[in-house]
Amino acid sequence: MALELFHQLNHIWPMVAVGLVTVLAVALLSKAIKFIKLFRYFQEFPGESSYSIISGNLHMLPKTSEGRIAYGRNNMDSKNPKYVRFWSGPVRPSIVVYHPETVKAILKSSAPKSRGFGQIYEHAIPWIGEGLISSNGAIWARSRRLLTPAFHFDILKPYIEVYNKAADILFEKLDQYAKSGESFDICPLLTLCTLEVILKCAMSYEGDVQRQGPNEYAKASTELTQAWALRSRTPWLWPDFIFRLTPTGRRFYKNCDYVHKVAEEVIAKRKELIEREGRPKGRHLDFLDILLTARDEDGQPMTLLEIRNEVDTFMFAGHDTTAAGAPWILYCFAKHPEYQTQVQAELDEVLKGRDSDHIEWSDLPKLKMLNLCIKESFRLYPPVPFIQRLLSEPLEIGGKLLPAGTNVTIPIIHLHRNALVWEAPDEFRPERFLPENTKDRDSFAFTPFSAGSRNCIGQNFALNEEKVLIARILYRYKVELADDGPPVERMVTAVLKAEHGIHLRLQLRNV
């Protein structure tokens, strides 16, 4: 009986094998036909003609960050001023949009953040989890509702003194450089200053961050953003099991563990304090207080993991972006002393007759020229150089229909220098943002904090901090570029930093 069964199976097996091979071949052929149709469709879009079956168009990217910026700028200027197609790997077409018309179509749509295998925000999940930056759908909507009160006027107003106290400590070091005339890199000093600000505003942290010098958290955050950027443009690092085997991957996950541990320790201590004493007395209500006491429409609190995700997100977004933006603002003032002089005259008038040079809440709307200059700096050097979306439904842009599943990149760094929108786009002209010069400009031409429903929830917090820090620095010092420093070059990661730093010289003003 067994022998007969064996002979029957032996007879059937080749037929089964042929059937399996046929099914597999049909499936592969179907996918191949589908991809060929997709390839032909997207090849009709303006973009690179060269294509590699291994890397798509990724092999076209220069090795240096400035080179990659120039490459993207050239595509905008020479191929199409509104959008181009770029193959991010052999089978993934991306549409790059950098004109208000096409940017608006994307940001006003319901397109979610790019998630899934090889997508840019997916690579940040081990770090910031399902925080506001990376989450989509109901998770994002719930978090946005719960976090909105943290950025109310009444919450932001007390932070003004935190900014001022951080500037006071920063001046201890800057005064030494001003008196010696020595050139120095402003970037690490502002990184520590903005880190101290976010720790005190978000968590009422009492540590002496700036005086303690180089900080492990700041170092970990920098390494995380660099690893994130590298992985996003390197397809063979997209699989988790491969990335974890590389030195960069091992360091990335080690840094994730470190920042998570820091956040969890702070959350645990504050949770215990609130359970013991209730809402804070004698200090401002901070971000962490709101996270721990927030309740949704069903009366449910955020889980500890949700709280940690938002703490990690806010620490990154609220620290790294201002740490990146402030040095570029000073760089613009150093390169354009005529505007520095105008802002200093404005500050002299606002602070005239005071015993302290602290900027008050009521001063912020008076700093009109400073505000124009900060906006123009953000145009030339946007703190977040690009964002991405993944279309969940078909969308027409520029007369072309993009199918659902299309990856769309918005390089803010190029949108802000599009010659169809900005006259002399590479020149520093703060007057562009005077009311009479903006009334006919599309609001989506300038998006340093994104736009639409997923605009940056913390933009007022960031702008207020930048205004106070820069105002205090310019009121106290004349700022010049150092002639003996390395070249100032842009480095694109999740934020736009200066690859070799920004070296300045300071002179104390007689005020």
C-alpha cells in the first residue's frame, strides 16, 4: 500500500512542480508587465534619461551634500521648473515638486507622510516612533488634537524668559571671544543653547547644559539625523536586517536606545510628581505636563509609549531645527552688514532706557526688520530642506495624473530659490516679505514650516526662540564672518546644517 502511494506521488509530483513553476512565472510576468507599463508612463515625465536597473537614478547623485543640492537645483532650472521625475531605486519613481502650483496640490491633499519599506519617514520610526512627524491617519489626528493646547499663547508666553536666560549663559562664552578677537564656530554653542531651551521649556529641566559643554544627547541627535539621511538615499540599507549589520546601523540603534532611556527617565519622574502633587505650582505648565494630563474624547490618556514618541519627536524637532536655523541667520547678517545695522538700530530703539537687554513678549511684534531678515534667511537656508508624501489616491499636477502610491518629494530648499517665483533668488533681500511685496505671491511659495493640515505645530515656539536669541546677540555684538575659517557649505540631513560649521568674529557694541 505504501509502495503504491509512493508511486502515485512520484507520478504526481512533476505535475505539481510544473504547476507551481507556472503560477510563479505568471505572477512574475504579471509584475514585470505592470512595472513596464509604470516605467513607460513615468518616463514620459520630465527627468533624467539615464536609468540603472540597480539604482534607478540614485547613481546620478553627487557624493557631496553641496553637489547633491546643485544637482537638484539644476534639474529644476534646466528640465522643468515645476516638477521632475526621479527614480529612487530601480522600481520606485518619485516626483519632485518645487513650484507653488505643484507644491500646493500636494500639501492641500490628504496625502500621508511617506511610510513603508524604503520610505524616508519609515527610517525614523526606531527613533521617534509614531510621533507627529511620522504618524498618519487616526494616530496623527488624535495626537494633533491632544498636543495643540501645548502651543497655545498662554503656554508659549512664559517661555520668553527661558530664552533670555539661555542667552545670558551663552554670552559668558561669546564675551570671551569678543574680547579676544578670536574666530570660533557658532554652531556647537547655539546647539547647546537651543538644547537647554527645549529641555527647560518642554520638561522644566534644571541642568546646566551650556556650562557643562559637549552634550551626549546633542551628539546622539546629530548622529541619528545623519544616519537617517544616509539610509534614505542608499537602497541596500533599506532592509532592517542589513542596516543593523553595518557600523552606521549599530550606532543608530545604540543612539535610539540612549535617547529613549533619557526620555523614559524624565517621563517617569514627572509622572510620579504629578500623581503625588497634581498640576505644577510655582512654574510654567510645560509640554510634558500637557502630555501626561491630556485626555481624548473618550477620556483616555496617552500611553507611556505615545508620550515617549512625542517627547523624542519634540526634542528633535524643537532642538535640531532651531540649532540649524540660528547659525544661518547669523551667517546672513554677517554677510550683509547693512541689514545688521538696520536691525541693531531697531533694537536700540525698542530697548532704549531699559536696565536690562532682555527681550519681552510685547517686544516681539516691534522687531519688524528682524522678522523680515529671519524670513529671508529661512528662504535661503530652510531649517527643514525637504519633506515627502505618499499619494493615497490619484492626483493631478501640472496636467499629469499621478497614480496612488506615487512618492512625492518637496525640496523646500529649491522651492525657495525657484527663479519663476523669486527675482534674483540667490540674493538676500528681506524686503521681499514686506506686505506690499507679498500680496500677490502664492502663500505656498514660502513654506519653511510646511503648510496645509500638516504644517509644523511648533512654528510659533521656534520663531519666538529664534527672534529672542538673534535679537539679543545682535544687540550685544557686531557679527562678522571669520576670514580664517573653513568654507561655509550646506549639509542636507533631516535638517540643513553647515558641514564645516560657521566661523565668526564678534565685537562688543557700546550700548
